[in-house]
Amino acid sequence: MAIPRKRILALTVAVWLAAAGSAAALTYELNRPLVERPFPAASAPRTPAASPPGVTDQAEPSESLVLRLPPITIAAPAVHRPLVAPIQKKPRDISAMGCAEWRDLDMGSGHVQICE
């Protein structure tokens, strides 16, 4: 079943309009002036968050917005892989190949020999 040309044209126009609208929205969003938003009031009541497991320091939350995390150490066993040169294949001897006779090239100058 073939799709009619009018449907293809309508679909193409719809895709192009969506792309143009997306480009226009992105241009508008990126060219807007920056608006500075105020921080929440410091006098607002803050509920202390539950401390993550392993954190033993239960200091009183300060008024600053600094998150202090305990230092962690990631330990993993060192893996030493030996550096081995790749095995080089020895080139085959041309006398061991079944080659045809030398012939002239179809285009240009020179000779070619086809081997199996």
C-alpha cells in the first residue's frame, strides 16, 4: 500500500514546523535576561535531614548552605597485566601461492599478477 503524496507532504510540513518551533523556543529561552532569585529566608524552620549510614558526626546544622561529607577512601587491588607484544604473522611465500601469469593493467600502465 503506497502512501499518498499529500500525506507525505503534510507529514514533512509538520516535522519542519515542529523543528522551527523548537528552534524558536530554544532561541527565546537562551536570549532571556538572567533573573536573580532570592534564597529562602534564613529564619525559616529547617528540618534536619537523616544522616547517611556510617556518619557518626551529629553536629547541629549550621545556617550556611554547606554540605559537609566525611572523607572516603576507595581501595581496589592493583592489577598488573604483562605487556606482551602481539604475535606477528609471517608473510606467506609467493612461490607457495597459486598465481596466474603477469598481465597488463586494464587502466594505466603496469603489470599485475593475481594470486589465490
